[in-house]
Amino acid sequence: MLRINDITYAVEGRTLFEGASASIPEGHKVGVVGRNGTGKTTLFRLIRGELVLEGGSITLPARARIGGVRQEVPSSEVSLLDTVLEADTERATLLADADTVTDATRIAEIQTRLADIDAWSGEARATQLLRGLGFTQAEIAMPCSAFSGGWRMRVALAGVLFSRPDVLLLDEPTNYLDLEGALWLENYLTRYPHTVIIISHDRGLLNRSVGAILHLEAKKLTLYTGNYDTFARTKAAQQAALESQAKKTDARRAHLQKFVDRFRAQATKAKQAQSRIKMIEKLETIQTPQEAALRAFTFPEPEELSPPIVNLESASVGYGDRTVLGKMTLRIDQDDRIALLGRNGQGKSTLSKLLADKLDPMGGRITKASKLRVGYFAQHQVDELHIDETPIDHIRRLRPDEAPAKHRARLAGFGLGADQAETLVGKLSGGQKARLSLLIATIDAPHMLILDEPTNHLDMESREALVEALTAYSGAVILVSHDMHLLGLVADRLWLVKDGRVQPFDDDLDAYRRMLLQSDAPPKKDKPKPQVRQASRDDLLALKSEVRKGESRVEKLTEMRDKLAKKLADPALYEDARLGELETWNRKYAEVMDGLERAEGLWMAALEKLERAEP
């Protein structure tokens, strides 16, 4: 078990942790959430022992190995496969010793340990990890120097997963993965045999891969059972309860103050007035836990153009003499919300660049509305901001004739306040740089907005604000993202980029996720098809009984869920003296939600069996 006991730590005079405690049982998968700047990454450094605590302690089981992703894999001539194999230092050391040791007893110990850690399957496991993270079989044999920093980060992730530490620490791992890589990682983490602690703003990842949420707020740590959605519901109930209690306290204070103001000057009432003054002083001011406000993105509205705004007829695109995508016959209207799906390297970014006029077509015909304006956002544009200039400088260059007040209003519309406006870009956070790049991409009120991984470095609240802005936006949206939550809320059309073609994907995102996970699963041996037998009357009766029982289970669990939700909304439950009881009710609520999900699955399975069996 990882025990964080009463820790205190400050950075440059700013206290991040003060008497914070939490215990994470062995084997648990935990997501760490909290506003940007509260100390999530610092917590990881404290756990790894890279920083010295000012108070308290962090303890781990004896000989527990802690693993995390390095900032970047060096640009060496070592192949990707060998780089991942070398990450498991114990395996590498044992294999080296096996070639040199002559003592029979030591040889036996080495061989036993090699068998225990499954060392002989190392190359196969390392290859599987690299393939899951988007590398082809040919690329696995290439040197690290052949890849960019983002791709080398994937190699670093593969290395730490290969070494299988007892405590795996991951800090925003999906920031350098595409959708397919992120989905693969989600699935891998659910099967990881040891403790996983992951900092992430990816709601889908936190819903599908963890069973608890560690919330960092007000210098304290609180562990909630359940995935992110369960945590969000619990926090909403707490918020409502505290706000209700705060209103009651304010009303009580106002009532007492009214008496004091009325009778303070009267000698006969002076003693009573003084008593009420003391009562007012004793009334606790209840602070409601305000989450970061949704700092809305304000996209300028374009004028309406006649459809279609873009039309492709047998178009092709590529680089030099190499065609990446061909025979594309596609149409885009101004009210379209299109998500581009496909594994990395299939051509999603190439298509985005073609639509954004960053690449010329190699063949076919592309027709665009004469007044079409296109906004384009990609991660490399964030990196190309002028780090020695301020956001105001960037906007002034684009709009030299506008008044300074208008420049500041534009920045404020993207969550960049007065302090950030005059701060050098090099000193801004990743999220603030992304906001500035989004402002620049949309400053001309584009009719079509192309977003390539827009949520990297944006916190949970900013992602929700982006969803709101894109929903209200009246232009077309072309979206490439690993954030399934964002795609699910924004996109109403899916295009699959695969094998040099772009085709509509007629199913939904869940179906695409299942398709990817099935394609990554090991092939199953063909089994002879069972003989189809006509269901008898007794079979049908049994199936109908199973359906009724499933429906009854779902109804009972739904009733239990509603009762527990009502219980969690009780303000009294959040008093200090009852926090232990609150933890119990939170745990029960998570258990009921888990049971309800399983019961609904069983009920639906029973219904499908009955439908297949009925003549």
C-alpha cells in the first residue's frame, strides 16, 4: 500500500500540500485530478523521492519499484526494440550475468529469476507494446534518432510499461498519443497487474481505466471510490449541500445582525445585542468548493455561405511523388461536425493540411466557396509561438489598427486575463499557449475550423468550455483528437482514414473503439460452428424468466441508486464529524453504480438471446 501521511510541501513560498493524507491499496488504478497548478506533478516527484518533504511521510512496501515516463528518450542510434528491452534493467542485468557467471548456484538463481519475470518473451512483449502505441513492424527496428520528440515519448512509455514497475506513475500520457493509441492504453491499463496512478484530463480514460479518483484541492488529498463520472456526481452533491448550508448561515447571520442594528443603542436591549454579536462571531463562514470557472472560448461568428463550402471529386494528396490519400469524393457543408478517425500515419493530418490549403492537391478536383475562410489549429503551431513576445504582441501584429482595449477583449474571450496578456509566451503554461493559438486560428471568423489535437494541455474545465464553444459555433468543424469525450459531444459525422482512402464511418464511436480493441486482440482459432437448434417452449420460458429477473434487478438497483443520491445530498453528511460516514456512503454509491451497469448488461444480453430464440 502507498501511504501519504500528513505531508506538507511548498514551492517558492507557495504551499501546495498542508497536512495532506491518502492511502492507495496495492493493485488499485487511481486517477489524480485537480486544477492546474495545484501540485499534481509535484506529488509524483515527492512519491519518487526527487523532492524532500517539509513534513509528513510517504511510504511504500519494501523493495517496491516505482516507474514513470522520462521527459524524452535520447536521440540515439539504438533501435526502438532494444531501447524498450533496456528499460527493464533487472532483465538486462540478469541476461548479461547469465553469459559470464560460472558458479552453479548463481546460475540456477539467475535462470529461476529469468523464468519468474518471463524474460524469454521479452522481445515479443516489447514488440506488442510498440505496435499498440502506433509503430509499424519496420519502424520497430529503426533507431530512435529517426523519430521526432513526440514519437520518442511513445518509446519511453513503452519502456516503462515493459519494465512493469510495482507503482506506475503516468503524467498526462495521452498528450502525445492519437485516439487509437489512447484507446489501446486504456485497455492495457485495465489489465496492468500492479498499482497505477495517472494524472489526466482525459475524461474517457478516467472513466474506463481507473476505479478511484484522488482529488487535490485546497492543499488536501481526498480519495473517492469510482470512476471520474462518479466522482463528478459526488462533488456536485457536495457543492449543492455546502451552498445550501452557506445560504442558511448567511440568513441566520443577517437575522442576528438586524436585531443588533435595531437595539444596540437601547440600554434595555444592549446586553441582548452584545450576546447576538458574539453569536454572529461564532457563526462559521462556509466556503463552497468552487471548481475552476468555465473560462469560455469566444469564437467569432462567420457569415453564412451557400453549400457546399468544400467539394472534393476524386482528389488525391501526398508529398513529393508519394500519394498518401487518393480517390477522395467528399462534401463539407457549413453545419458539419466531422471527426477524422484512423490509426496514426494513415493520413488524418495530411487531409487536414489539404483542407487548410497547407498542401496542394496532386490530382482530382477541389471546389471551395469563393469567400471561404479556414482556421487551422495544430500542436506544432503552439510550439511556433514567439516565446520572447507577449500575447498582446501576437494580437497587435495580426490586428495593428485595433485599439489596445479590443486586443485585451479578444484575449479575455479566450481566458487570457490582464496578467497573462503582458506575460512572455515562454512563461505561459501549456494550456495558456493553446488558448492563444486557438485565438489566432479563429481571429478571422473562419467558416471552417480544423482542429488537430486541440485539448493537449487543456484542463478538464477548459475542455468542457471548448465543447460549449464548438457547439455554439456556426461554422464547420473538422476534428482530430484522442479525447473520446470531446469527439462524442461535438462530432455528428465520422470519416475513417484508412489504406489511402477516406470513407464515411456509418457506426458510432463506441463501435469504432470495439473494432480497434478487437483488431489488437490475439487471433482466435476457428471453432466449428455449432448446430442451430430450434428453441423449445421450455427454452423460451426460461429465457423470458431470465429477462424478467434482469429487469427486476435493474429496477431495484435504480431505486437504491436514487436513495443513495438523496442521502449524499444531505448537508449534514458533510460535517467534519461525519466524514467517515460520508466515505462509507460514497463507497456504497460506487458499488451500486457498478452493480447497476453489470445488471443492465446482463438484462440486455438476456433480451438479445430471447429475440434470437423467438420464431
